Amino acid sequence: MGTALLSISIVSAFVSVLFSNVSFAILSVSFATSYIYAYRRFVSELERISLKIERKVLDEMPFAAEPMSISVEVLNTDPMAVRGTFEDVLPEDCKLYAGSNKTDITLPPRSVLRLSYSMIPERRGPHVIPGMRIDRTDAFGLFDEEQMVEHRSIVNVHTEKGSIDAARKIAGKEHLEFSGIGRNPAVVLRELEFDGIRDYIPGDRARDIHWKLLPKLDKLMTKTYRKEGSVRTMVFIDCGRSMRLEAYKVAKIDHALNLSMQLSNVLLSSFHPAGVATFDEMHVIDKVSPGLGKHQFDKIVKVLRNVPSSVKQQESASQEPSRAKPASSLPLKIGKPAAGDDGKGFLSALDKLSASGSRRRLGIGLEGGIKEVLASRKGQQQLFLVISDLMSSRDAVLAGAKICQSTGNRMLVIHTYDDWYKNPGTDLDLPNAERLYEDLSESIKVEAALRGLGASYIRIGPADTAPRIVRAIRRGKT
């Protein structure tokens, strides 16, 4: 409309000059004055906008692929009305589920606009709501302008709800036992399995007497049970860059998160104090110490909610994913892998740290976490369960295994084997076959190094589930 008004003003001015008509000249001046007044007033409204936005996530713990409710209140503190279409901008990878996140309204001074809607996040991790977008119009309907009022809200979305439900269910079906608890006697928590029968000794509990054998043997026999002790277990999750790459059938970090939840709950249900810690190449990100409290699993879930999300990989890099690994600083020679395109600079920086004799700084995340746990419980044997792809954090895992060996503690490494997580996008030609063979050879060397340091080892892919891993541990195939 403003453009039309300006065009009429120009045409009127042209006609007044061409025909020397005063009426058209007056009309032209009137239209031009109205245009300028409306424009300047609209610019002033845009500059002096004063909105107070309050946004709330009504769900205590949002889950991926599940609707979450958002409530927004917009207070107009300016003495002038705001006209236009208000839209609360949805984050990327989120879609509107119910309600409406926008409305066309004239918001009077000192009044409040309320919006309520639900959206579905498609992935786990932090989602940013940048602010409120307003398609502004002036009081005369002549001009319109898109204006962005920034008000960032970060919504931390957990993994899919079904994963947590599965972690709760698995605890009632699976259990873990560990032989050779350690130098110090472990706390006996419960009688677990039938062990045998012996002669009755006065003082034995009546409920343990094998009454069915009395008529056959003509004497009392007592059932005995094998007792299980508790092992404090800390689950470490590798959150390095290579674990978070998105160019896979299943993101390794997401699989590791689900496994850690399920394994932690199996440990808790088996009366083993369990805790979790997340680490990257340089430091421990977050942790909850091992415990057996009533709400320990809830504490673990809250910590795992903050696990960094996956990152997108460039198209060129997705065809040739990064194979870079830092050279081992232990005496064992494990070969030098080739570097790909994606993350080359970052991983080469880790190589420089290792080459410059700064292995302590390289492994400070996992090593520091292990040392801190050991310092808090001196003299009691503990288990460290590490879930990693053994790429950017390989040296730290090997160093951690060496610490466990020297202190008489245990380590179980669950290796999220990189090649098993990839999309099958290329044919298995000779170069690819050679690369797969080289990768497997390197993995076997790393496995040999870990076993040589007394650590147990399991190589897994996206199809491996927590029950399968638990059964492998119980059978001793680690």
C-alpha cells in the first residue's frame, strides 16, 4: 500500500506540472506528506519496540520423538500498540504437533499475548528456540516489515522415551555377577542362587530345610545358597568428536547412551553400586558417583540427558569418514592410521599433543576420572566400564587400563567398532576391502593391548543390545 501511495503522489506531481493544474499539485503534496508521516512513524515503532517474553517448557523431561508443551507470554511494555503476526520460532529438527505457535493480533499497550503449543523434537540433544518473529504492519496498513525479537531458550531433549522404558524393564530380566570380588571382602547383599545341600546343623533356619528329602534319607538336610557381593562400577561414556559423527546408520553416541542407561540399571538391580561419567578428549564433562540409593537411576538419567548431541558430517567426509587416531604413547606399537578429511585438524592437534610428550594432558579426561574414583575408595576393588570407539580417546583408554592393572582394579571396554556403524553406501571393491582389513587388524592390536593390560574387551555394532552384552559378560566372553 505504501508503494501504491507513493506512486499516486509521483503521478499527481507529474500531471500537475504537465497540465499546470494546482489541484493535482496539492493532491501530490498531500499523498507525499502522508507517506512520509506514515513511514517515519512506522520506523519509530520498529525502533522503540519493547516486548518482554517469558517462555516455559511444561514437560519436566522432554524426549525425542515425543510431543513437548511450550507456553509463551509476551508483554507489550511500550505505550504504543504492536500490530502484526507473532510467531514463536521453532528450533531446527522440530515440527509443530498441536496448538499454534503464531497468531495475527494487535497487541495493545501494557497487555499480554499468550501462546500454547506442542512440538516434536526429531533428535536428542539441545534445541534452541531463537525468539519471536513478528511480521509488523503500521497503523494505516501501508507498510510491513519482518522483525525478530531475540529471546533464546535452550530445551535439552533426552533420548527416546522407549529407551528409558527398556532400561527399566531390562533390570527385572537380567543380572550381573562377578567372580573374584577382590582382596577385601565385599558386602554380602542377598542370597542369589541355590548352591547345594548339606547336613542340618542346629541353628539353621527352618525355611532352608529340605523337607522333601526327610522321608528318603530319614534325616534333616539344609539347602545352601551361593552369595554374591557388590562391585562398585563406574560407566564412562566417550563423547569425543568421532563418537558424535552423524554419518552412520545409528549415531555411536546415541547407542552408547542407551547402552549405558540399560547396563547401569542392570547393575543397580543386581545390587552393584553404579554411576556414570561422560568424557571427551580433554576432560570429564559430567558425572554421578556410584551409589545404590532409591533415586540413583533417576540421577543417572539426568546426567545422561546432558550428553552432547551428534554432529553433522560433510558430504565429502561421509563418503570417506575420518580414520585418524592418535599414535599410541604406550610402549606397544599399534601402527599409524591414515587421516581422512573430516576432523583432520582436530585429530592432528591431538597427535601433536601426544608427540610433544603431553600424554597426561591428552588423557586427563578418562585418566583423571579413574584416579578420582580410585582416590575416593582406596583399598576396595572397582570396575570401570568404558564405552568408546577407541579413536580420538584411544590413548586415554589404554592409559586407564594401565592404571587399573597397577592398582588391582578392573576395566571392561565396550568398543563401538566404527566400520559396523557406517551406512553401506559403497560397493566392496578392492580398496574398501583392504581398508576394512586394515581397520580390523588395528582393532585386534588394540584389543591385544587392552587384554595384555588385564582389561576385558567386547567389540559391538548397532545391532548389539544390552541383554546380549550382559549375557556375554556372564559367560566370560570378554
